[in-house]
Amino acid sequence: MENNDAPVEFNDDRTVCVTSVKGLKENWQRWSNEHQEYQKHNPFSNDRGAMVRLQRDQDGYGRPLEGSLTEQRGQDAHVHISREVEELCQVIRDIGESCGDGGGEKRPVVTVEFGKLFEHYVNISNKVVGILLRARKQGLVSFEGEMLWQGQDDRVLITLLQSPG
């Protein structure tokens, strides 16, 4: 009878891997324990009994686990979208027309028609309407209506209220 704990060598052009059945079993058990622990915090897991459910008024509700890849991806997306909003505001400043004194501010108000902005910005990004909506939510631009459509809303004025940052 052979000894199952004896090392097995796998030869490859690049590396030599030495492992044992006992080592494989220990690695699998460690992974299994880590996965079970992770599933206790997974809201989509079927193991509902082990999970502590957060309520709407508790800290962390609707947020990814701190330090997780999901949290990092969200932060990266936020930075990317913020850059796109800044770039959109710069395009509006570059192609827009200054008018008035800015309502008492040092900088004049800049406006541009949606059609003109769409034609210029579509070469940079095809998400011009989504970025405009985000900029409006942040109080950086103003325009009438809930949504802008190419063609029918080409004459709608986009007003740059302030610069991001």
C-alpha cells in the first residue's frame, strides 16, 4: 500500500510544484471555512440564520463591506465619473457663451445649447446625457426638463452654475 502523504512532483517547463494529499486537504478545508464565514455576511446567501441583517437606520446598510473589492470598485467608479463631470464642465466653458455677470459672482454665467454640446462632447464620450444628469445632481449645471433627447431638445440651454472641485 502506498503512502498518501508522500510528496508528488509535477514537472513543467516553467516550475516544479511539490505537494501532498494532506496539504491539498488542508488548503481545501481552509478555503471552505473562509467561504462559509463569507457567506454569513452575504445577503444573497440561502443561509439566513447565520447572517446578522442590518436595518435601514444602521451604519453600513446598503454599503459594501469595508476593504472589499466591491468598495474599491465603487471608489474607482466615483473618481472616474467625477473626472468626466469635470471634463464636461470644461467643454461647456470652452464652447459656451458667456452672458451676464453671474448674479453677483466674479465669473460670468456660461450657457450652451444641448445640440451644440452633444455634437462636441459625443466625440469624447457617448454618455453626455448621463454625465449632464450627474452634474445637475451635484449642482454644477442647470437645464429644463428631466431628460434631454437628441433632436427634440437641441435648443434647450445648459447653464454652467459653478466649476467642480
